[in-house]
Amino acid sequence: MNKVTGFMGAALLAGGMLAGCSADSENATPEEETVEETAAPEEQPEVTEVEETETGQADETAENTAEDTAGTASDAADNAAEEVDGAVEQAEDSLGDAADAVEEGAADMGEAVEDGANEVKENVENAGEESSEATEATGTFNGLADPHTVEIEVDGVPAAYQVEADSDMMAKFEAMEPGENVTFVYVENGEQLVINEVK
């Protein structure tokens, strides 16, 4: 696109130069005609030869100027194309740098998330170690809520207790009938009540 525009500009410039040269030769013609009118009829053929020579030189000058202008326009178009290529390379480099920065930021975020997950895991482990003392209770077994939760009513208040799935304790609860009395030992782990032993 830039080369086409450059060539069009060169053609317009060359046309302007040719028009200027032809205007100069037209202005020169009346002076020569004045000379012809004052000169003797015998001298007219010589003046015509001079006119033809000057017109030929003007045409050659115009052609040379047009070629030089076209060459200059072509060079300018080539320079503009090189500048555009340079700008494109700089833009690509900038995009590459931006992509690298985003990648580094994502890696940093990933590390932060991983560190946060490890910290939460440690807090949960510590909470299990720091949980309150075990409490022994006796209540009425109401049934299984899911594979790791049982409902037991203690002092008239039903509560859900967590039991390790597929454990011996869970097998004991699965064998019980709703309404049976059960004695068990549990701990409070945050908001959860976790049964450690069934008696």
C-alpha cells in the first residue's frame, strides 16, 4: 500500500514538472516568434531548427526530471516500508515482553495460591491437634444421615456427628436400630462434632 502511494505521488510530481517545463517552452515560443517577425524571411529556417533543438532539450530535461522524481519517490517508498517493518518488529517485541510479564505474574499467583493452600492445610492439622477435650455422652440414635454422618439426640437436642466412613465405628452405627441408646466419645473440631469412640 505504501509503495503504491509513493508511486502515485511520484507520478503526480513528475506530471507537475512536465507541465512546468512545457509552460516555460510555451512562454519562450512567443519571443522566438517575435524574432521571426522582425527577421528576414531567409532566416526563418534557422530559427525553426533552434526551436526544435530547444524543444528536444526541454523534453529530455523533463524526462530526466521525471525519472529522477520517480527514483526519489521509489526510494522514499522503500524507506517508508522499512520504517513500517521496524515498527512492526518493535510492536511484536513489546507484545512478547507483555506476554512474558503476564506469564511471570501467573506463575507468582500460582505460587501464592499453593502457599495459601499449604497454610490452610497446616491450620487444619493444627486445629485437629488443638481441638477441645474429648467429651463422653449418652443419647438416642436416630439414624444415618449419609455414609459419614449419624444423628444422635442428647438431652433432647438432636445433633449430627461425623464418623469416619467405612470404619468399625460406622459399622456399629449401621448395625443399630433407630431409637437405641448409645454411649460415645466425641470432640468439637470447629463447628463439627466428631465421634472418636463408640462404647
